[in-house]
Amino acid sequence: MIIACPDCAAVQSLPAQPRSGHLDCWQCGGVLEHRTGRSVDAALACAIATMLLMLPANLMPLVMVRPLSGISVSTYLGSGCALIWEQGWPLIAIVLGLQALLLPFFRFGLLIAALTAIRLHKRPHWVGRAFRYAEMLDLWAMPDVLLAGGILGYGRVAVVMPARIQPGGWCLIAAALLSMLTRATLDRRAVWQRIGAPTSFVSKKMRACMACDLVLPDTHRSCPRCGAWLHRRKPFALMRTNALLLTALVLLPVANYFPASSLWEAGVAYPHTVFGNVLSLFREGYAPVAMLLFLTSVAIPIFKIGGIAWLSLSVMWGSGRALRFKSRLYRNLEAIGRWSNLDPFSVMIFAPMLQFGPLARITLGGGGSAFVAVIVLSTIAARTFDPRLMWDAARPAEPASGRP
């Protein structure tokens, strides 16, 4: 079975027989195949269970708080998005609503459809596209990050008033855990092999699909297995990446200088920036939570923007140093970026629980909207960057047809 590594474009042969453990790319060290603990049947079962649990998680009460004796208020998963919309931030409400509420349904719906067809030994024409879209949405559908944000938001409220997790909250916890189990048990290479036969030969004029790693003759314009358009390298990768990084870099000081949220008590506002929330948690004795919030909301965005900028500059300078380290760095930057949504999700969860009119309420600030924009822009920048360009820049000049 012939594939091209998506990180360095190295063409290599994988054994046809399944084996335990994992296989690494000989050139960049990236994991090409991971068999241990992977199963199409287990992934399908976990995906179906996740989908079934997400329905009550969205429709049933999430948390109930008791601000005063005899008074109780229940919130729902969509309450935070509705509140952010009402406060005049519709784009932020749409982004958080897509990531927390809608995209998980699309992601697991497409995944269930593709895995079910494979399990029934059928190959309809849409199965490759369905699995490709499900994999693309894995970056944006975030029940696991939402769960972590929900725990953080619940902790913020539970220290000041009684709060109890309702059936919707328990369903959310189970759905998030099962979504992580789905990702851990999904054997992507086996799925692609069962959707379409892999390449068994290679010639000088070949192209590699970035979505399913299928190596094809240069005459193909789209992948017959997943339907993705074929390009030797991502079009205008550096230009798009640099434009997104510059925009995120401009918004980063705004996100950290202006208040992300404000707590109003008896008509008096107490604004909090992203970094201010970290300091307040340290002062209140919640050092582990503060450290987690610092890593996800401060360190990761800066590290991600700086890291991708360094990789982009290394391509423009034609640097051939530490290529294996750069490839590993890129994979890690792409994987950890989604966890920066922890703080916005925590605000989305706990803000509806603290809406008591003139007595107390939470309002979203300009810093919060800028912070969400930084997360989205840096995530897209990581996706538009083509890591194969780093290896191309380090190679001596050779015909383009010599590389997939």
C-alpha cells in the first residue's frame, strides 16, 4: 500500500496486513498508522451513543441554581448563546453555538452514516465525502472542550451559591466522554482502505490527496475516493496563513487589554480581562484552575501564533534546519489550538446562571469577542499552512513532477 505523508510528502509503502502498534513516517516521524485499540465497530458504537446523548444534553436543563431560599433557576445549553446574542454580540453567539451545539450533530451524523455503510460492506458514492467532512469537522465540533469549560463555569458559580447538575448536564458529560472515546477508537486508515483501494504503484508524475493520503496519477484533478480537489501544494498557503496570523496578532492585544466580561453587583461593574480572570483565581486560592486557564487562554494562543509564524518564516527563508522538530511542532500546534475555547465556553455556561436583574448579572465585553476571533483566525491559519513547504524549501531544486 503506497501513501504520501501529509506532513512532508514522503512516499512510502505500508504493510497491507493490520498490525498492532503504530507506523511512523521515515522522514518526519509523523504517525501514519495507529492500530492499537482501534476498531471501526467500536468507533461506530461510540458515535451512535454520543449522538443519542447530545439530544437530551441540548433539550433538557443543564444546571439548576438556588440564589435564594425557595427560588431556583434552571439553565440550558443554548442559554449562553441566546444571552450573548441579546447583549449585542451575534457573531460570537453564532461561533460558540456552532462549535458547541450544531457542528457536533453534523460531525457525528456524517461519521455514523459513513461507518454504517462500511459496516454493511457497501460503498455508495457519497461515503468518501461524508467521512472526509466528518474528519474536517472534528477540529470544530468540541463537546470535549465544552465539557471542560462547563466544569470550569460550574465551579465559578458553585462557590457562591448552591448549584446542582440536572439531567442535561449528565448527558453532556457522558456525550463528551464518548466523543473522546470515538476519536481514540477510530481507525482512519482502515476506514479509507475500506472506502477505496489504496495505491499499489508509484511513478514520477503523481499527486497525493491531503484528505485521505491516496497517491494518484498527475492527470487526476479530484480524488476518486474522498472527492477532495487535488493540488500539489495548498494554493496560496503562505499568503493566506500570513494574512490570518497578522490579523490575529493585531487582535491579540485587544483581547487581553479590554474586559472579556463584567460582573455587575448592585449597579456597580467589576470588569475582568482574560488575564485578570487568571489572577483573580490565583488570589482566591484556585491555583490549579488558574494555571489551566492561563495555559489555554494566554499561553496557547501566543504560542500558536508565534509557532506558526516561525514555520512560515522558515519556508520564506528557505531554512532546512530542524525539519523533524518543525513537523512535530506543527502537529502539536494544530492539535492543541482548539483548547483555547475553554474560557469562552466557561463564560457561555456560567453567565446565564448569574442573571438576576439589578442585583447581579454578567455581560460580555469587547475583549471576549476579540479573543474568540483570535482563536478562530489562528485555527484557520494552522489549517491553511502547508507543512510540506518546509521540506520543499530545504530540498535542492528539482522538477515539480518529482514530488507528490
